[in-house]
Amino acid sequence: MGQPVDAERVLAAHPHPKVIAAVHAETSTGVLSDVAPLGAGKGDALLIVDAVTSIGGLELLADDWGIDVGYAGTQKCLGAPPGLSPFTVSERAFERRIKEPRSWYLDIGLLGGYVGAASGSRTYHHTAPVTMIAGLEAGLDRILAEGLAAVQARHRAAGAELRDGLEAMGLELFAAEGSRLPSLTTVKVPDGVDSAAVRAYLLENFSMEIGSGRVRLRRPFGG
């Protein structure tokens, strides 16, 4: 744990996969994985990438990296309210969808019709959540006003400063050197420290909310 995806090892262990799924920026561990080698070596497989924590804050080149299905959220680096899930589907993934979906849930063919995919005509199926879309537009406007490259540089600078400060305090970072997310930092809780009390103190006195570990990471990150 705390290590990025080893693309060479994954592809060697599974030489003829139908689907490869990976997380670009892993929230619970703070690890950044290079998914481009997976796209380069996927062969006929479809590459599915979780970009929830990276979209807007990190470089994300879906076409160049061979990502067939990429999905994200609006509530992290896009700086918008939660509730929407932007996603991208490559032409090859769209063509390999199930022609007769088993349910209406996540029917890629229907969703593609909203934007005129395949047939060229648009399908109107439901009333869109106007306030959520307006919130997303506001978040994207802020990013465009600052400039995407500037936003990403700001995340890198802020992340580096935070990591330097934490290590200067004697705290140990969880993610491996060279694979740490600039937009999210994970810290190991020292023995004898009540992380719940520390997090409550920071929230009450500095309005700073810090997430705790989950499941297997509950002990190193605190519960």
C-alpha cells in the first residue's frame, strides 16, 4: 500500500484482458498512478480510469493516454458542488456497449443520445438538475479565469509546501516518494496520538477538517 500501479506488472500478469480498471489519483492513500502505460499496453482491452480526485487539479489526457472510459466528480478539484459525475467514453468503448441494456441504469446508448452520439440526433429524457449544472459552470469559470496550467501549478506548490511542513514536524507521509498527489496528502498517525482528538481540535479552533482512515487504513491514518 502507498505504492502506485505497476503497469508493467499488471500487463505481464494479465496479457489478454478484456478490461483494465485503474485509479489515477487514489483518495484514501494519496497515491498518484501513471495510467498512460496501461493505455499504451492495453491491446484490445478497454481502459477504465477513476479520475475523481484528479480532474481539474492534475494533468489528465484521456485520448493521449488511451482512456476508454473515464469518470469523475464535481466536488473536488473542479471546485463545484457534489452531485454530478462528468465522464468520457471513447468511440471504441461506445461501439462495444451492450446493444440491449439490462436496465435503464447507466445505459450508455441512451446517455450518448443526450449529446447526439452515433445517430446525430439528441434525446430528451429527463429534466436536468439546473442548480448543479450552474454550480459546475461556476467552478469551471474559475478554473478558466485562472488558467488550467496555473491551477495545476498552484496545487503542486501548495502540496509541496504542506508535505515539507509536515515532514519538518517529524510526521511520516504515507504515499511513496515520487507518487504523492499534489492535491491530497496522507499522513501516518504517530503511535500514542489520538487522531480523533487532533482532528476535532483543528476543526473547532481553525475550521480545518481532515478525513480519517478507512477500513485497513484506519489504524495508520487514525479512526
